[in-house]
Amino acid sequence: MDVHYEFLTRLYLRLKGYVVSNLILHSENQGNSKSELDIVAIRMPFHSQEYRWVNVPDFLESSNDRIEILIGDVKNHKKLDNVKFNKGLRNDRETIKQLVDWLGIYENVDEEIITKFEEYLNLHRKTNWDNFAEFKEDLALGRFNFKFTFFCPSLSLINI
């Protein structure tokens, strides 16, 4: 992976109002990891940077009425068919639970929530998928939009 692609992605997200981090999901074995996510981001619905006169195209179709949680990976692929979340995340329910626990949005993480995240982490396998993998959830903390996506700056065209 070219580190410049990650920097470019983070810059775009920052300009769109997202607070961005990466996430290492740890193994039971001290010092090892099960998986890593390049992008875990949050954007509040009333974000504004009008004082900066920055007008960045909204390729992410950011929500203006929900708190948006973005789960993403930066990939250096020439074809979208090859893009997927890594196996250590998408196929391991314990790792998915770690991700959901880390987000800190759900008071109790049950099997139904883990199953929902597992489904959305694997939507890349569906054929003819032409939009974002996302779901909305109204919780005690607020109204959320969870979006799962990939950033592929190496592609010559924008494929959403």
C-alpha cells in the first residue's frame, strides 16, 4: 500500500468534516493483531468550515441529519472486483465485536449487532452493488448512519 493514498484519503475526509483514526484489532496473543482498519471516522451532522472557503465534492453523500460512522479501507487496486475488507475482520465475529466495542456506541453488543456488522463488512461480495453499504440506527446516543466503504485513489475513474 502506498502511504500517500492513506494521507490523501485522510485529507479528503478531514476536509469533509470527519475525525479520522485507524484501528488495530488485537489478538489474544500479546503483541499480535488480528486485523487493521485504515479508516474509522465520525462526522457530526452540523459540521461546517465555511470560514475556510473550502468546497470539496461530497462523493460520500455525507448525512446532514445523522451522526455518520465510516468504516473504510484504503486499497491500491486497479479493479473494484478485487477490493474487500481483510479476512481477519470480515470473517471473525470476535474481531467484529472488538470493532463495535471500540466504537462505544452500543451499550450492549449482542449477536444481532455483530451479525449486522458482519453482513455489511461482507457486502462487497454481492454482485451489482452500486451504492454504499450502509445502515441507519436510532440509539439512545443519537441518530446514526453507519457506512462501510473503500477508498481506491489508484482507480482512474470514480466508481461509487
